[in-house]
Amino acid sequence: MANRLSIVYHARNSVRTDIFLSSASCTIGNPANCAWQFPAKINDNAINGQPVVGVDTNTDQFMPGIDYTSSGNLIVTFYDRREDANNISYHEYFAHVSAIGGYIEPNRRACPTCPASDPGTLVLPGAARDRFIGDYQDVWTDSYPEGERAISAWVEVMSGGRSDINWSRLGY
């Protein structure tokens, strides 16, 4: 988006990590003259569009990806543990938000039929690498014959400790 810079990141509060978006309007040729907005929380901690009260308040959302839509809004993807009370297994979720972080629709799973990924089953050599899923998660928007869509790609940890790259077309 012209003259707008947006970043997404995860940050820890007292009990979990959440996803945040911050954007700035900048003057071309003068990056020091950027007016940054206060960060907006992106994960809504809802399941199937319904807010969950008191059930998933101690789960993490982490490793976000971001891309602009043709209308200037944003698609933000992230790993999300909201469906696991033990805060281990995750799904890929996405949010469709305005350029300043307002919700356009509730968070949704990128792949509603995919099983949860459990990094606890991941088998890698060396104790320091246990449960490391890599830094592999992103989103891209593009136009297709049926309209604009986003493609999300992420690491899926399957039963038996194998991992693979998964992808899904996101409708918004």
C-alpha cells in the first residue's frame, strides 16, 4: 500500500503470546517521518467465530505472516494454539483486518479439515532441536479467475513425528 508500512509480530503478555499489528503512514524519501499507530491485537481467541470465555486464555498465538489485499486491507496468518488447553498443538489461523487493525471478519482456521499439528511428536536429532518447527509460515494474496484470494503455507507436524509443508487457499 502506497506510503503505508505495516508490521505484525507476536509479543508475550503475562501468560501467553498474542499477535499484534502496527502501521505507519510515511513520507516517501523520509522514513524518519513515520507516524506509527498504537499496536492492534489481531487474534480474537474465538472458535468457529464464537468468542470463547475463560477456556483458552492461556494459549499462544505466534509467528505471523502478512500481505495486503488489492483493496488495501490485510491478511494476517499465524500459528494458533487456542484449541489445545495444554498449549502445545497448533493450527494455522488467519485474520482479515483493515489497514489499521480493525476486524473485517472473525479469525478462521486456514484449513478447517486439517488435523492439529503437535510439535511434541516431532523427532529431530539433538535435545536443543526438540519441538522446533522452523520459521516457515507465510501468506500471499493474488488475483484468480474467481476473484482475489490468499494462499497460506505452513509447517504441519503429522502423527509419527513427520513434518511437511501444507498450504490452503483462503477465502475472504
